[in-house]
Amino acid sequence: MEKRIDFRDQIAKNKRKSFFLMAVVFSVIVLLGYVISKAFESSGYFFIIMIFSIIFSISYTLFSFYNSDKIALFSVGAKEAKRGEYRQFYDIVEGLTIASGLPMPKLYIMPSRQINAFASGRDPKHSVICVTEGALEKLDKKELEGVLAHELGHVESYDIRYMTLIAVMVGIISIISEIFLRSLWFKSGDSNDNRGSIFMIIGIALAILAPIFVFFIQMAISRKREFTADASAVKFTRYPAGLISALKKIGQENQPEKKVSKAVAPLFFANPFKEIGSTHPSIQKRVDALQNM
């Protein structure tokens, strides 16, 4: 008989793995910066451009972070859900917020036949939850409750803030790598410093491989956050069968969502594009994890 996993243990395990992966990304930034500083010991030009580029990147990301809910809702054409028209939607979320101790988020509806949902907002006090019309039509009350509890799990864990920080770190690595590789066109080739040449070769290898490496780490972190939100949904509802049933219904859908930008796809309950190698774990892996709770 397979050993059951307590949802609290599952949440703690996924958070530990996420923080470990985040530490790996930070270590890559430090290593890349160290190697490049050794390769460009006498060049201030590179670092001036890099500093301005990083400042611009962080400023842009912070603007997106503080307006993440508005950007996401606008991009999918969502409209505010009226209580009189979507009473069950409101009743379920209100019940979950009471169970979780979270403030009531603003609720929205997205025009789509696909079963899906997403949460956004920089913190629980500024959060929104959006569901598709297909989710409201095709899911029964317990299934919908599981999906909405999952989204509240993201809100409780400050996942928007967490993933924004990861996006900034990954963006910094990409910027450093890109500027370093472009700056090689302007670097003088008459240096006889073998030590500097070795660091230059290492720097080129890191600049090419680091963005690819951290991209896959970013996807892995996102997948861990999905498992954590699933476990949080069980914590709120104490009924994993509802979420399992909703995931199975989503797994039976084959039609990809054409109206969703890939920039907001990681926010969704399930990958809208049905593709392999996404920021979401497979439906079957999520079902397996839930069945072991």
C-alpha cells in the first residue's frame, strides 16, 4: 500500500525545492558577474551599460508587478463578475476566504469555452480571481471549489510576487549575458594575459549556457508552485476529489486556447496551450500527487 502524504508536508516540500532552485539562480548571477569582472578588469564601458540596462529592466518589471492584475485581465478580455449573475461563484469564493482567512478577491469572468482560471495581484489585499465561462458551465460545485481553492493557494503564497522576483533574476542574467557577448566585438584582442583569456572563454560559455539553464529552472519553480497551490487547495477544502475530478475534465479537453498571450499563460490553473515542456506540470502528475494525500 502506497504511503499517504499529508498536504502540509507536500506544501513544505515544494516550498523548500522552490527556494533551493531560487538560490541556484542567484548563484548563477554571482558566478557570471565574477567571471565577467575578471575578463573585463580594465573596462568600465561594459559595466556602465550593464547597470543602466538592469535598472531599466527592474523598473519595467516593477511597473508590470504593480499592475499585473490589470494587465492580465485586459489581455484576456475579462469582465467583472456581477454577484447577481454569478452567485455560486461568489458563494464558493466567500466560503473559501473564510476557511483560509484571506481577504475577498475581486472576481472576473473570461470569455472562453476552455476550463481554466487564474489569480493575479501583488498581495492578498490586491488580488483578483478570473475563471473562464467554460469552467462555470462544465464544472460541478465541488470541482469548481477545488479550482478556486487552488487559485487562492497562489494568493496565500504570494506567488505573483515570488514569480516576479524570479523573472527579474532571470532577466538580469539574460541582460548580462547579452551585453557581454555583444561587447566582445569591441574588446581589443592584443592582450597577452593568459589568465584573462581563460576567464574570457569561461565567460563566453556561461553567457551562452546560463540563460538556457535558468529558463529551465524558472519553469521548474513554476511547476513546484502549481503543486504547492494544489496542496493548499486540499488544505482549504479538505476534499481532494473535487480538484482531481476538475483536472481530469481538463485533461480530456484537446482544444488549445488561442486568445491567451504566452506572457500570462503561467498564471493559469492549467496550461492553455496543451504543450509539453511548459511552466505547468502534467495533469497526470498533479492527479497522482493529489491521490497520495
